[in-house]
Amino acid sequence: MTERVTLITGASAGIGAELARVFAANGHRVALTARRADRLNQLAGEIVAAGGAQPIVIPCDLERVDACDAIEGALAAAGVELEYLVNNAGFGIFGHAVKRDRNDQLGIVAVNIGALTDLTLRFADQLIRNRGGILNIGSIAGFLPGPGMAVYYASKAYVISFSEAMRRELAPQGVRVTVVCPGPVPTEFQARAGFSPGFDSAILEVSAAEVARQGYEGLMANKRAVLPGLGIKLVPFLLRLFPRSFILAAVGAFQLRNR
């Protein structure tokens, strides 16, 4: 029988690294992919030292057009199949979209949307055969329009919509699909995005480890969506109370106040 593994993208830091620890601690062999090989190898060593199976390390930049081919090739060479796919990799950039570097904006689309979609469709047959699951890392941003971070917010709206649709399509074939929608999380994401946390972040903030724990448990329980933290759970409800135009203006004023 072919060995089954869990592929985790963006596993070198933050939520991705915590997800790797959670899956490994629960007996899953993990395949880790991200840009930084040194971080991945360090995490792999930590997992083995804690008693976990030796991870498969796949250094890879998901912005590259051949990235998913490289991942597929590495897994095939290792003689494994996917049981679970964790699409965690993603990034955003603060500021007016038309004033930021266009290639950086397109990179957000390539990673947050393109790679996530490619890996989902590419490995769907294996996930069906192994009756596994998909855990996608969305964001509370996916429920909102996002002036000041337009491409990122739009990309996370795609993640939520795609996850829910794939959940409906794959359920009859025994595959679980869960989307996790956290609010602010203190990780390297914020520094890369050019974001300085304020009081609002302190109210909604949940640790990367807690997001990973709730995400894993949500997937195993076959939940449609996981919103970590009480404050975040209230956001979709509160959004229904205000006109879209008001929300658009409020988000724009909040995010562009210092930019």
C-alpha cells in the first residue's frame, strides 16, 4: 500500500509551521514546502526529535509557474500519495494597488489563488482515493471589500468561495474540505505586508498555534468553516447589519489612514 502524507504549503513559519507540528503530533507524516530550505529542514528536525515520522522537504517558490510540477515530482519520487492537502501559503501587500509593484500584486494571485487551485485539482484523484481532506487557509478579509489591500482581500474571497464549492463537489466521494478564516495573526505575514498591528489587532488577534489547532480539529470534524476567536466569529454576522457601501468606506478609511 502506498504511504499517505499531508502536504503543507508555506510551512517554514507562522501558521504553516504550526500546522505541520499539529499534523505530525497527531500521527501524520508531513511533506513541507516553502521557499526557505533551512527553515524547512529545521522544522523537519524538530518533528523527528518529537517522535514524528521523517518529513519530506520540498523547497519551492509557489510564485514560479513550474512550482506545482516540482511538488508533484518530489512526492512521486518519494513514492507517496496525498491524504490531506493544506493550502496555507499566501501573502498580501498593504497600500493602493495601483501604486504598488504590479508584479508583486500578480504574485499574490499566483500564490493565494493559482497555486491553491492547481494543487487542489492536481491531487484531487489521490485525495478521493484515500478519502482524505483539504484544509484551506482563508481570512476574515475574504468576507469584505479591501481598499488598501485590494488584491489580497479579493484573493481570500476566492479561497472561501472555492473551498465551499469544492466541499459540495467532493463530499459524495468522501473528501472533507474546510476553510479557516482567521483575523490578525502575529506572524511574518504582517511584516511582509507592511502592516503595523494596532489596538484593533490586539482585540481580534489569535496565535498561530491556536489557529492551527482549531483548523486541524475543524477538518477532522468535517466543519465547513472555522473562525478562530470570538471576535472573528461575530464579523460575518455584523457585516449583514450594514450596507455594502458603508463597509467599503469604513474599511478604506481604516486601512488607508496612514498610507
